[in-house]
Amino acid sequence: MTVIATTATRSSKGQLADSAKAPKARNEVRAAPAAFPEPPVKLLRDPIPKPPKKKRSTGKVRLVLDHGESTEVTGIVYGLEHRVVAPTYRMSVFLDSYNRRIKVLDYKAEDYGAMVLKLRFLAEANKFDKIWITANERDWGEFLKHGYVLEGILRYHNRGRDSYFVSKFRSQRRMHSKGLMKEILLVEEVLARQTRGGPKPLPPGYTLDFARERDVDGMLKLYRQVFKTYPSPLTYRDYLLSILQRDAIFRVIRREGVPVAAASAELDPKRHAAELTDCATHSDERGKGLIGIILNALENDLRHRRYRCAFTLARAQSYGMNAAFHSLGYEFNGRLVNNCDIYGAYEDMNIWVKDLRPHKRAKGKARPKCAAAKPKQ
């Protein structure tokens, strides 16, 4: 059993965004035979961090919700969504037990000081050492007044307007990144590369399609092969089935009917934005540009829904993933330090953002005439 529960300290009139409707079935895309094979690509192996000695428990988790109020959740527990309503603020937070952090999902405040104190209490009571907020362009500076730091800008995120990632660290260890200099040099190297006009063509014998229920077992095998640990319950069947084509759009590339690459767009209908995530390619299929093909397809799916922003949080030490998003025209917008656990240890995540809106016509460029001139009488 995988548990991601929801609680509230008081009843609230706030409503969650409607889950996205599953996309209509479409014909899968098959590759045309290639005239000439592409030259082999030199692959770089991503460094794997050393896991901490003590493994994080997910079987039974106790979480403090308020003064004198706590809950104990049993099952495969990653975290708990919790709503807090007070006279001068209200917020929805995810108490992320697995990644030892608080993620503020939504908020509205008149008294920022009171809200910040509540977040500090929740972090201290649950022994979390990072608080992560997606702030809007009107008030992100309010959090800096209370000791938060700006880690990155999420351009176009809020219906085309910018959002801001602000964070508060509660320990020296969580705040310090050992691989920061290597990650800076990696980004510099990636940004020096020229961006491609689009993804590589789909290789012969491969098909691109929406992920369907029949793909779940193959996707689980793929994700478990690629990720030893993951910051969400993605490697559990019940969870994957619950979000498949509902809260997220999943795309796969199959070879002989078996998924060999997959990725998803996690939808935020309220902001018209989506996070491209859950990217995985089988180790035998690397170097063929499969993830780039899937990401390009997901972007088109989002444009069809009139979404304005696509973004991703890529492992800061993964040259391949950062290069893939840069080659597709994404902008580097910052880095989240020690943000989540992917390979059994905290990792920094690079922020890449893309504007999905159609570009405006350049001024002074003549528009084609659509109607024929009326004949003279």
C-alpha cells in the first residue's frame, strides 16, 4: 500500500484543481526506415552519489501537524498533504517525510511573519531541514525578509508570469553542496553547445505512444532498473496506475512492444504549467535520443491543452539530462541545493524552463492577404 494522505487543521473553502482528463487515444507513431545509420555517440556515465548509512523509513511515519496534534501513517509512506487555515494566512503544504522537507504547494497571506513561523514550527517538530516555496512575483521578496534565499526563477510558470523558488535551510549539512563547483562547470559546458532545431528522428523498429495500462509492468521494470531510489512512489504499481493519464501525461517509446524509454508531464491546470519529469531510458538504449523524442511529444501535448510553460528539475550532475533539455531550447534558471533523494542521497537539481506560447509576429512583417479583392463593377 502506498500512502499519500491529505489532512487539514480547519475546514477550508479552497478547492483543488481538477485532475486533467486523459488524452484521447491516438495512433502511435512508428519510425520510417533510415537511409543511413547515425555515427555512434560517445556516452558519459552519470555519477551516482554515495547513499547515507541510515536508510530512511517509509513503513511507518509519525508527523506533527500542530501543537499537540500528530498523526501516524502506516504503509509505503512518502509524505502527507496538509492544509493550514489561520486568521491571517492559509496554505497547503506537503510534509515530505522521504525527502525531509516541507514543500509549500499553495498559499495566501496577509501576515507573512505568522506563516513563516508556522512553517518553522512544522520543520522543527518533524526534523525537516529544508522548506521550499514556489512564490509569485508580487511577494517573493517577503520571504527573503525572513531569511529565505532565492534558488531559481521559474519563468512563464504562473499563466505566463514568473514564479520564484525560495528556500529556507535548517541545517548546515543540507545547505552545503559538495559537488557545486563541478555542477557549475557542467552547466557552462552544456550552455556552450549549440541547440538543435528539434529531436532526433525515431529509430526504425521503435514506436512512440501514450503510456497505457498494459505498459505499467514494463514501465515499473524500466524505472526500477534506472532508479535505485526515487523521490516519489513511482516504482509502486498502485501509485503509477493512480496518476497514469490523470494527474500526468505519460509517453513511452516501445521496442518490440516493450517500453524502453518513458517520461511524463505533471500537470498544473491552475497555472497552465507542467513539470516534465520521470525521465528514464533503458541502459541498452542510451545515445539514440529517445528522451528528446518523448519530451518533444509531451510539449506538443501541452500546447494542445494551451499550457504556457514547461519546466524540469534535472539532476545537476547528469550531463545527459541537462544537455537534452538545453538542446530542445530550455533556459537554465537556477539550482535547487540538496533538494531530493534520487539515488539514496540528496542531490542538487537544475531548473530548466521553456515558453510554450507561440511567438508573436515580428513588427513590420507583412501579413499574407487572406481574402481576394472584389472585382470592379
